[in-house]
Amino acid sequence: ESVIVGAKSNIEVMTINLDLSWVKRELEPLFVVQKTGKWEPVIDILPDFCPIVFNPANQIIHPARYWALFRHWRGEPLSDDKEPSEWLYRGMDEVAGEVLVVLDEELQLLKDAFYRATGAEGCKAVIPLKDRLLEQYGDQIEDK
């Protein structure tokens, strides 16, 4: 069974040699999840690859979460309160949150340095993880 925990309101993509109207007509319908009568997520075209490369998402969320889940593992099965949750994103603890904050700060510093070196416009679209999560999933986050 698959459960959609939270649908996104938009998906940002970067394309090369594809017209926006083609992307909207051919690609966007592949991702639409009908909820409360809305057509979403919609596809937004990015100016360059920077928001994809520096996007504070999987490359920092998964290491922080997995490390927090398995930090007590010492080669033996985990038990009791040390056993990981069956859900990857639900119920993240403070440890995972603290690691995420540090990784996001580092990613933002790298993005800022790249922007200073190149002036790549897409860097302006890369926002801190907290802001991104609230923007995309704010109605699903209980402890804002």
C-alpha cells in the first residue's frame, strides 16, 4: 500500500531545449494529484540548475534522518526505544532536526559562495530548508 503523506503544490524543473507550453501540456499532468479539486503540483521552470544542485532536500534530509534513526546501532539488533520508526519522515526527533539545521546551513553557505563566484540567477531561488518546508507543506506541519 502506498500512502501520500503530503502532496507538493509545485515542482521546480530545469529543462534544455523544451518549450514551457510543452512542459505544461505533456509533463505536468504526469505529476498531478487531485486533492480538493486542485490541479497540483504545477511545474515551475527554473532559470538554471542551481536550485536543483543546492536544493535543501534529499541530499541532507536522508543522511540526517538515517543517522538519527540508527545512531545507536552497534552491530546488534535495536530494541525498545532505540528501534527505528516504520516511517521515514514522520516523527523526526530533535537529533535529526539539529543535524538537518547544520547541514542546511552548510548547503546555504556553499550556494552563497557559488552565487558570488558565478552570479547564477537560480541561486536566488534556493531558500533555507525550514522556509522551503513551510512553503511547500505548511498546512501539514504541526509544530511550526
